[in-house]
Amino acid sequence: MPTPAKAFTVLNHPSLDNSGRGTSPTTASSSAAGLVESAELLRGNKTVGILHNGSLYRLQATKLGKLILTK
């Protein structure tokens, strides 16, 4: 029987503490899992454009610290 692929669990991620602060420290294991801090994407802006498969998306940070991705 093949071994099941390892799943990435986000339910236990420290940034999901409902504080909206996203206080998770960046670690070597998180970069290996393909995690990117939202601050790296936004670079101090409220919105950033993301080009994906020829379509433009907008990632927006809300006043409550949530993220909205729209096409």
C-alpha cells in the first residue's frame, strides 16, 4: 500500500489565534512548506496585484487584519 502524501496542516498555525496580528515566526520549515508572510507580499501597501495564469487578482488587507483575494 503506498504511503499517503504528507498534508500541510494550517489549523494549528499560530497566526490563527483570532487576534488578526499573524504573529507566526518565520522558520526554515515554513519556507520549505511554501509559506510567505503577507507583509512580504503587501510591502506596506493595503493592496497588491497578483498575475496568475494570465488573470489579474487583487490581494487586499482589511482594517481587521484579514485578507481578501478578488479576481
